[in-house]
Amino acid sequence: MVNLLQDKFSYKNLCGNCSSKPCCSDFAAPMLFMDDLKKLKEIDKLDSRFVKELMIDNKPLKIIKKKENSNTCILWDEKKNACSIYEHRPYDCRMFPFDIDWVDDEYRWIIYSCNPDSDWTWCEQHLRKLESDPQFPEVMENAEFFRMTSKNYVDVSTEPPYAILRKVNWKNDS
């Protein structure tokens, strides 16, 4: 039963006709939080070859670099067509195709999809899993980056279609 659920939640199975590129080669670079930085340090991927720092609204934000002259993540193994650090990938990568966005004065889960009008009720179990992840409180304590990146960091003209799913649930809701 667990394998069936994992298969259902695989991005590859969201849409059999999807022509989108994987997040590792077509999206903004993933944000890195303290737990992510610790994981990268453990596998010797924390230096400037792999990570860069941006300043957004005078606040530092570390991200995974892209390959030179490319939208592809520096950690993407093109020969294997896979993430070279999959078991250690950042939380932002683990969320994909879900994301958090500031919509109607609150944080909401969104899903990137070629078919934003699909029935997304199956996502609830996966969203709960993301919200119960031990790293989730750290992510939400830094949630202002989700607001800032949408206006300063992401080129919205290239953003894929998405559907708004629901409000993000976390203990510090106001």
C-alpha cells in the first residue's frame, strides 16, 4: 500500500501528457534553510561551487546554483537524468511540485501543473506529510522569503501554470 501512495504522489505521475521540464532544469533555484545547509556540509556540497547567496530586501538567502549559462541545477546529473544528491536534497526540492505562496494575505499551498483545473483532492495527504516534516517549522519561520522571492527573484513570465490548493497549516498561524 505504501508503494502505491508513493507512486501516486510522484511528480512523474501527475500528468501522463505533461511537457514541462523537471524542477531541476526549469525553475528558480531552491532556497536553502539551516537543516539543508547542514546536510550539504555533510556531503561536502556547501562551498561556492554549489551554493550562492543572494540579498533579498537586505536579507541573505542561500540557494543552490545553476550550471553556467543554464537553468539546470548544478547538482543535476545529466548522464543519469537524476539528482546527484537525491537523498540529501533540500526541503524546497522535496516540496516540488508543491510550493508555498503568499495569496490573499496568507500562505497557501500551490501546485505547479499543466492542468491547474484538475481535481487536486488527492494532494491533501501529501501536504500533511510536508507539514509534519521536522524541517517544516524552520521553513515557515523563514516564510517571508516566499513572499519576497515572488516579487524579486522569480521571473513570473516564465512561471508555469499552478493551482492554489489551500492555506498552509502550521502552529504559528496568526
